[in-house]
Amino acid sequence: MSSDEWQIGTLVVNPAKPVWGPGKVVKIVPGRVYVVWRDLPEREAKLMVTSALQRAVGQNDPVLDNLPPLIEKDGRPALPKDRVTFEQAVSAFQAKFPRGFEDPAYIDDPKVGERQYKWLAHEYYLERLGGGKLRELLETDLRTLVQEVERCVGKVNLVYPIEAASLRDALRVEDAARPFFAKLAELLEAEQITERVFAPYAEAVCGLPAERGRVATWPVATIVPFLAQPDRHMFLKPDLTKKAADSLGFHLNYRPHPNWLTYRSLLQMAEIYREKLSPLKPRDLIDVQSFFWVACAG
């Protein structure tokens, strides 16, 4: 490629270093370019001679397409946080669970297991609230609906106690609980998760009363959808999820209050890594969420 063909955002390869994977041009200087390489853990972009590079055949890569905004570090572009490669993350996960998602310790060890207790909560949801029962109870027995949701959420340790207590208090206010559950039902019944169904649900979460503490939080917003439909919905715990996204070099578009932009980015990150983890055969987003926690944020 001649110097006038280089553009910021172009994906390139280095034939001499195929293990680096593709890279993304992030800055151009005379005769050289700065490149962030997908499969190198370095935070700073590498300064490369253009003659050593070739344009990648494919100009899309799910990891490089979702890099966070770069910063300047000692005069060169850099990711805002240190990162790990996907291979390093997999190695970290398998250091704890050698058989991956099939490891007996991962599935049901009472001390370190990541899956079984979440799956049991999902099964509880299906038994008590699945198959249209949530909407039926919303119309006929709001008190029982609130109790069943509290019991389901209480089966996992994903939500901080103060947030769980705030949610319990909020759901005892009928005028707030009814719109919350109505928008939750619409979200879970939707064929696709879009802004049209998620944004009103997020607004309903933010409208819950908060007498004892914060209730308009991401854990509160995502815990029930995650337990109800772990094949479609993802749980977001801010500090841990942001750390995982930073470690993987993914732009989460994080905002503190529940909103569609952040949730859409979270679902995109989850699906990208669900696909990349396919050799380990993740069953659903419970496995992906556990991978993020163990390999990147734990």
C-alpha cells in the first residue's frame, strides 16, 4: 500500500508476525503507522513501518471494531487500561477449571462453583414464573409475584444485600411495582431485545422508589432478566463488568443508570465472546458471565 492509502481504522496484518493476529491502524505519521494488535497484550499501539504491513483481507473484526477510545501515553496511542488477550483469558479460566465449562468444580462445587446455583435460580424462575405465569400473577396476585421474584433473586449472591433490600422495599409499593413488572414482562416476551422494549423497562427500574438505598442500579435492572432467560440476557455488576471489559479492550459505553446503549454493548460483548468460546461449548450467558468474572475480573 502506498502512503496515501493508509487510513485510521484500516485493519492490517504483519506477514512476519502472524501470531499477532490482525491489527487496527489508530494513528498515521509519515512513513509509519501506529497499530493496536488484537492478539498482543500490550496496552500501547506499536509504531510500524508501513512496508512491513499488508491490508487485511477482512476489514471487520469483533474485537478490534469495539476498542475503547484511546488515550495518549508518552506520545503514542494507548488503550485506557491494561489488557489481556483472549488466549490469556482462556488460560486463566482453565487454570482454575481445567475442563472448562464441563469441569465438575465449575458446575457444582459449593465453594468455587460458578454455574449450578445460578441454574437452580433459573429453574426456580421457570417453575414459578415461566410460561406466562409472571403476567398472570401481575393481573391476579401482585403480592405473590413480588414474593416469588424476591425468592428467585435470593437464590444467588449476585446482588449486593443493600440493593436487594432496596428492591424488596420498592416492590412493596404497588404503584411502582405494577409498571415495573409490566415492562419486565414486555421485555421477556419480546422476540428481539431492542431499544423499544429495553428503554421503557430501564425507565421503570429508575422509577422505583428508593427509601433505604439505591435501587436504580444495573444489578437490580439485570438480575431478573438474566435468571429468567440466561440464553438471551446478561447480568451487569458495574465494577466487575467494567473490569472485564477493560481487560478485554472492549468499549462498554458504560453509564451508571440503566440505559439501552450500555446494555446493547454488554449483550454485544457477551455474544462476541460466546462465539469465541465456542470450542469450550458454553451453554448460555451464565457461562459467559462466569468466564468474564473468573478470567478477567476476579
